[in-house]
Amino acid sequence: MSAINRRKFIRQVGLTTLLPLASGSLSGCFSGQNQKKRLGVALVGLGYYSSDLLAPALQLTENCYLAGIVTGSPEKVPVWQEKYGIPDENVYNYDNMHEMETNDAIDVVYVVLPNSLHREYVIKAANMGKHVWCEKPMALNEAECRDMIDACRQNNVKLSIGYRMQHEPNTQTIIGYGRDKTYGDIQRIVTEAGFYYNATDVWRLKKSMGGGAMFDMGVYSLNAARYVTGEEPIAVTARHETNRPDIYTEVDEFTYFDLEFPSGAIANCKTSFGEDLNLLDVTCTNGGYQLSPFQSYNGIKGSTSDGKILDIQIPNQQARQMDENSLAIMEDKPVLVPGEEGLKDVRIVEAIFKSAATGERVVIGS
């Protein structure tokens, strides 16, 4: 049975039905995939993040490689083919992307599109039987996130959200500090993420496309507060500001939000398209720790109150993220950052916008 027919068969009858056929194991059905030494990845959208970061990172990965592209810009195709040796049969546009379903060279589809398009293309990829990686933020609202999770579950494919920091070793160290209470109970977190944006990508200024500082950079601060505490916030108070009202007519330039956690910890968070910000500082009952920068593409470093230096450097963050996600697929293990993680952030983002609009404290989930 060909790989594509196996995928269709699995989606039609479901994993539960297959279990007796596999004598307690699905290894027979997935043997072709498990024997693959490297997974083929197709990048959907060839903007800055794909061209300058993901494609170069895929030249450094051990468990996956750049197998294909999907683009609406024909002029980019020969450039990418010459640079990366992508064959004609692995080049798609948005109209014929569905034909990828029969292409066994492509195992994973990485959606790197404006935020408003994440739901549509994640579902398309899942329906083709491809595993899916999606850039953050996951989607525009909780309902879209649930649609994406459901589509991947129904098609028995894995979904991972591109929170590269959770794969980064210094970040993993401070996650461990919080989990083990190395410096006592967490009392206060200050986390700031932003940059001075000169409005070159118009979609980032459009509300309908998921633009603005909170969606783009604020999720770094939000996700950090969550992974540092290991808790889900119970309430938020937020506000927006702008220094350039002629540019930021639809979306936020600055967002400030304070998160309350069940343990009593407070996170004072800031994000910006008008200022360079890159700080994560944690105060505990017996000291604390910080990373600065905490969300740059390289050079993550920090220190602790008792003099430890946090400065483990890796060759490439995106390569580690994609390698670890690929290994989870090949070994059929949970991915580090599943769709449910992206959904949790988006639910809180919705509460942040509600608080900023009303000026009131919002209980999350209410």
C-alpha cells in the first residue's frame, strides 16, 4: 500500500479500528514514515521569516530538510530552486497546493503566512495528511484555534506552534527553576518584547489580518509569563497606547498588560512596535533570575541572584525547534509545543483586548 493510500485509509477508518489489525501496534502502518531518516518540509509563504531564517536553518537540521515551497510569487520560484535545489514537482502555489497530498516527499507543511491565514492553511495541510507546523500567534481567536486542532486530530497528524523559545536551553533552565522552586515561590515577573517597526509590511497594520504589537510581539511576553510560572493566568488588566496615531489607526503600537496567577504571582508585561524591548526578569521569595535578551534569534543570556551565568549558546534556534518537532513525529511522541499551547495564548490575548477596550479587569475564561 502506498504511503498516501495508508494516510487516506487511516483517516477513513480511524486509529481505533486499526489497533487490532496492528496486533497492538501501528508500526506496520507507519513503517515507511518511521524508516525515513529525514522528514521533508514544505514552507508555505516565502516572506522574511521563511527566506532569511527558516530556509537557512533547514540547511543545518539533522531530522528534516527543505523539500518544497508554496508561494504566490512566481518570480521567487527560480531563485529558491537554484539556491536550494528544489525540484519542479515540489513547487506549488496557493491554487494547486492541494496536489501536495500525493507527494510523499513532503511530510510536514510549515505555515508562515499572515496571522489571518493560519487557520485556512493549517486545515488544508491537515486534510492532505501532512503534519503541520504553524507560526505564532496560532490564529485570530479561540474558535479558529479549535478548528485547527480538530482538523489535525481528525486527520491523525501532529500540530506544533512555532514558539522557538521553549526549545532554547537557557529558557528551559529558567522553566526548570520555576517548576522546582529553585529560588522559592515566584512573586513578580517583568517581561517586555518589542521593536521599532517602520511599517514596511502593510498587513501588520491591519486588524483583519491579525496585525499589531500584541499579536506579533506580545505573545512572547505572554508565553514567557506562562512558562515561567507553569500556571495559567486567572485575570488581566490591559491598556493600549500609541506615539504614531497617523500610522497605528487600526492596531496597537504599545500594549501593557498585567496578569494575575493562581499562586499570587503577578506578571507586568509590555509589548511594542515603537520601542526595542527584550527582557524577562523573575523575582522569587529567595532571589531570582533574568534573561536579557530573552527572545532574540541568538545570543540569549542571563544570570541568577546567586551569581550563575545563563549563557548556553546553540548554533540555530529554528534548526533546534524543527529538529525536535521532526523527531517527535518520527518517534510518534508529543511535540513540545502543541496546538493547545497556542490556543491558551490566544484565549488570553482576547481577554487582553477586552480589558484594553473596556478599561476593566477581565477574568480570563469568563
